[in-house]
Amino acid sequence: MKTIFWLVGEKSGDQHAAEVIKQLNKDDTPYNHTGIGGPLMQTQGLKTLFPFEKFCIMGFVEVIKHLMFFIKVENKIKKYLIKNKPDIVILVDYPGLNLRIAKMAHKLKIKTLYYICPQFWAWKQHRIWQLKKYCDYVAAIIPFEDEALKAIGIKSKYVGHPIIEEIKIKYSKEEFANKYSLDKTKKWIAFFPGSRQIEVKRLLPIYIKTINKNVAEKHEYLISKANSVPDKLFEKYQNIYKNVHFIENESYDIIKHSDFLIIKSGTTTIEAAIIETPFAIVYKANYLSYLIVKTIIKVKHIGLPNIIAKKQIVPELIQQDVTPEKIINTINKYINDKNEYKNMKDTLKDFHTILGNQSAAKNTAEIIKKCIESYYS
């Protein structure tokens, strides 16, 4: 049985990798999946070495606080790789740790595939040379990444964006309204505070203040809750107003059926762009982390849809601009102006064509099998 060692440190990576494992599991010959991954990967058969929730941190300062934990992780992974020597190591996003593991695997002569590679085009451009030196293959999820990788001789392929095939709308708007007691004759404004505790602690109070300043009976307010975030962070805000609804694990339907969205910078912004619901991106980090990022980031925009489109297609509120007043102004600009709203809808329709309609999970699974058998497409 071939052994695949996975290293995933974030909720979105867990979902993307789980879809790839699902494709691999369709083979007649089973694979032994081990390493680090979340509940979705574990459902597909992954045997994990560490509790997944310990990896879900963000920012320079937060990583430093957990430095001893990551040293322990690296040591345990090294011992595992030396003792068991898997057939391939699959690294998914999470570059701070994964590039060090790529170097480790390379020294041990273990094949390495990077799926969802570091954003070398935004910052830390030297990482593209680390990919070239330590990785056997890169499965890219943005077309211009593949072009840049190939240009310096890295074996790579644009496999498609994983979110395209992962989006599943479960309900019609009427069904969703009935399930959560929502008035479908009103405008629905939805807020996404993120899937990490630190993000929710920063953004949820601002979202609630925004609603406090802008409570309107003509609107329904939806707040998306990820199951990775403890209920206690939401409890004190619940039952404030009858038209404020906390909804858990229904992000795709919230995006699809809402009229406007306020979304924490990250994966959900890509989902909203693909679904084509108008939205604004907010980004608020630890102040020191933000200052560091500001000095080294090499792109004009924070939000992935704007970066991929190579222009601003949705508004961004960054750091000190993440205030109730500015969020309200942004919402009202689009909700109250039919032309502005239509213009954003039209722009978002073009976004999907940039990414195409390939199956990232199927394409990546095929690359993994070819890497294990020592040949490439």
C-alpha cells in the first residue's frame, strides 16, 4: 500500500485536501493517508499526528507565541519521515511550516508535491526558488501562478480552483427563509467574521456595532458562524434584535441568497466572487503583524478576487478603515444604488471565466498518482 503524508494547517486546506483524498480513494488500490489534517480529511481516512485546531492561528505575533509547539511538530514529523519514508509528501498551503517540511523531505529523498502554493507573487518572492529547489511538482490554483512557476523551470500545472467544485447550494431562497425565519421580502445583509477565534474576536464586535448603528426593519442581518469557532464568542450577541440571525455552517446558502456581504479577507471572498453576490472585503490584523505585512507585501490589493482579476472589482476596508461607519457607508452605496449594484454584479460574472471550470481535486489526484509512479503529465 502506498503511503501519502499530508500536511494541512487550515480549515480551507482541510476541505480542499479532503476532496483530493476522496478522488484518490476511488482507486482499486487503497492509499494509507497520514500526517496532519482536519476533520474532513479524517473522515476520508487520514490518520492525524496532532490535533488540527492547534494549527489554526494567524499573524506573525501569534505564530511567535506558539513557537515551541511548531518546533515540537517539526521534530515529530522528521522522526516520522525518517522512520516510515512515505511515497510522497503533499503540502497544502500553510507555507511557514510547509516549506521547512519540503526542505526536510527533499533531504530525505522523499517526493514532494505542493498543492495551493505560497503566494510568492504577493510577498516573500524567494519562496518561488524554494519551491524550485525542494518540490518535485506544484499544483497551482491560479492561472498566473502556473505561468510564473513554469517560467523558471518548475514542473507545475494549473489544476483549477478547488472552490469552484466545492460550492454546494442546498436550499432555494424560500426554503432558506423558512428554515431560519427570514423575511424574503427584505434585503438580506450578511457578515462573515472568519473561521478562527482571533478573527471573530476582532471582527464580530465591529459587526455588531455596525448593526446597532444601522438597524433597519427593512433589512435582515445574517451572521455566519463557522463550527471551528466556540459558541461562547457569539452567545452574548444573540437575541439582540429579531432581525439579526446567527447561522452556523450554511455559508454557501448565506452567500447565494443575501443581497450584500461583508467578508473577512480569505477564502470566503473567492466563494462570493464565484457565486456572484456583491460584497466588500474587510481586513483587520494585530497591529504589529499589519505593520510587518505592509512593509513587505508586493500587490496593490488585499482581497484575492481583486488580486486574481488584477484590478479592484470589489471594495476593500483595511485596518483602521474597518469601522461601523465605513462599513455602513459601503453597504448603503450598493444596496441603495441600483446602478452601482448592477455594475458589481456584471463585474463578478466575468470572474468565473478567469478561473475556468476544471476539477482541481480530480486533476491533483492524477498528478499525485503520476508523481508516485515517477512520471509527470
